[in-house]
Amino acid sequence: MVKIGNIELGEFPLLLAPMEDVSDPPFRAVCKENGADLMYTEFISSEGLIRDAMKSRRKLDIFDYEKPIGIQIFGGDEDAMGLSAKIVDTVKPDLLDINFGCPVKKVVCKGAGAGVLKDIELMVRLTRACVKGTTLPVTVKTRLGWDANSKNIEEVAERLQDVGVQALTIHGRTRAQLYKGEADWTLIAAVKNNPRIKIPIFGNGDIDSPEKALEYRNRYGVDGIMIGRAAIGYPWIFREIKHFFATGEILPLPTIEERLQAVRKHLYGALQWKGPKVGILEMRPHYASYLKGLSHVREFRTRLVMTEDINEIEQVLEDIKVFYADRMEMA
């Protein structure tokens, strides 16, 4: 049984990665329904929380059906991170996660996210401030290092554990790689196999199929896997991995009905959480992901992103259902 503090996550948990502009409550609801064991909010700026910035505060929204769930924060100032940890405490998530991995320039330039990888002492101080500022279990998501010449994750893991971190997720790339090239899990395995490391170690990077999930679990011995991009528009990845682990069988692809059900759940969740105008606009990028791989889908996708009327969206979804049902019958 994998545990973070007193949180029980099962024998081999599947985690949904925190992704900016993706991992909001409507998206998380769809992933939870399909088997995600632990989810995280989008990352939240510690400075934004302290300033009471509306966008940052809104990202604190969590719901009982999502549990267990972690709130992720980022920043480069000890006082701000410590105070943010206290603010997060009041919302009562299951854990607090620190982002030391985001490679985006606007974050790194502020000495936050993956920018902290260049200064282990700062990373330790920021982490200690969070641990002292909350009663929640504190976890960290990070990368192998800043670049190919500074892959310091083995030292980082020991030092973070020493200041109270209760789980560590490692993305198998450096900051310099961004999301390019193949993720290197050998150093993730080295951390896991370090006899000094007692906390759960989760691997992240390039898991996009049940077969790869099983291969990496067996080869690298991690305690669980975090999935990010592969879940966008395809929340079924979680149930497919679990089914493959249990039976060795690959589940059939989701049906048209299942795809449309996921679209509607996501869409109406967005309308409820963000309001009709913003909800419809922010749903637009997701249609292509949910409908990916279907033939003759371009016209439907174009209609979906061109309208701001929920009734018209529903009509397009119904047209999709009828169109593909007819094709199945012809086949």
C-alpha cells in the first residue's frame, strides 16, 4: 500500500499531473471518473495567493468527490511560500505540492518552478518554509536537473526528504529539454533504489499507453506513475492502464457514446464553474483532443469551436452521434 502521510493510494497509484490551463475542476472530474487515484490543481502562484489575485484564489476550488487531491503552489520567496502554505491549509486539501519543475520561461525568470533547480539551497529553504507553514503532508514535483551537466536529482531527493517532504514526483527530463526528447527514467530509478529514500517516488514522462506503464513499473520500480499530456482528451488512459495491469488485456477504444459523454461532462462542468461565456470559450481546445482519431471529424470540430451557443453545441454533438452510428451500421 502506497501512502503519503495517512493518505492511502492503493498498491500502484496513477496520478493526474498538474497542468496549467488544463487541470481545472471540470477536467479533473472526467479523469477521476475514469480512475485517477490522486489529482492536483493547476499550479498557483504564491505571490498571487498573498495578493488575493482572483485567478490564483479561484484555483483553490476543490470538491469532495475529487479527494484525495493536492493543491500545488510555486514561487521563489520563502516568506511568500510559507504564507501561501498557511492559506492552502484553510481550504483543507489532502496535501500541498510544490512545483520545482515547470520549465516555462515566465516562471523560471522569477526564480520559481524549474528555475529553483539551479539553487538547491534555495529549494531546501522554500520547501522547509512550506513544511513549517502547513499541517498537511508536503510533496514536491521536480525534474532531473537544470541541464545535462547538472542532473542533481539524487542529492535533491535526499535533502527534500530530510526537510520533511513525504513524496516526490520526478519528471524524467531536465529544464533545458522542456518536453523534447525521450524522458530518462534511469535516474528516477536511482532515487527509488537509494536505501536512504523512504518516501514514495513517482515517475513522470512519456507514459502514453498501458503497455508502457507496465514496462516502466517493472523496469524502474517506482511507487506509482503520474500522467499528464496523455490524459488530455483521453481520460480513459487511467482505466486502460488499471485493466491491463489486472488482466493483461487491452480495453477497446472508447465508443462514440463514451467520447460524447466525456465531452458533455467536461463542458457542463466548465459552464458551472466558469460561467457560460468563459466555459464555452475555454472548452474549445479540448474538442480536438476528445475527437482525435475519428475520421471525417474536421467539419464537426469546426462547428464546435465557431459557436458560443450551448444549444448549437448540443446539436453538433447529436449530429456526431448520428453520423458515426450510421457509419457503424454501414460497416
